[in-house]
Amino acid sequence: MELEFKNNESPILKDGIKNYLIDIDGTITDDVPNEEPERMKTCVPFPDALETVNKWFDEGHQICFFTSRTEAHREITETWLNAHGFKYHSILMGKPRGGNYHWIDNHIVRATRYVGKFTDFVEKDAKIEVFKD
């Protein structure tokens, strides 16, 4: 990963490169709850998700799967991703469950809700919440 360092601050990715944090269950495959790990072995990837994620990887973007699956599910998750041909750099386990995420960070964060189809992104004006001045 090529990073730029400025003024002894946290590194940033080079222009045009993105850090994609992608959920697994309900986003790249069926929504499988942690309480049904046997389904994690048999679910199939959404074809548009596999194609799009691998394209982003090949373009040089960073791919990190960020999932509510627990550390106990790491091996089955990695085996499943590899068996289906997903290209990725890392996996973060233990994302809080329940949705309604509000990510606060000192870096730019762009969130996109998955609603049934993986495609390239387009720019769109939208209402957002920000810290009060």
C-alpha cells in the first residue's frame, strides 16, 4: 500500500486510491446471522459483488471486509472468501451489530448503504449530519 506522510501526521492513501470497508452478510452474500454459522459455509456470493470488489482490488484500491462476524468465525469466513475468489487485503471482525452506524474519524469518511446491487459509484448530492460549529 502506497502511503503519503505529511507533517508527522497519520498517513493518507495516494490520490485516487480508496480504502473500501465492505460488510459481508447481506452485502456480498445472503444475510447470515452469527447464530447460524453452518450457513456461512453454503451461502453463495452475489455475482455483481464479486466482480466489482475484484475490479476495485485490481485497480489498486484497498479492500477490507468489515463484518459483525466474531473472531470465532474468522477461519470459515477466510475459507469462504478465498474459495469464491474474492481478492482482499484484510478482514476486521466484530463490527457492532444492529446498524445505525455513525462513524467519527479525523479522515474523510464516505458511507454508502448497500441496497441490492454492486456497481461503480457516481457522485450525488445528499444531506449529511456534521458536527455543530
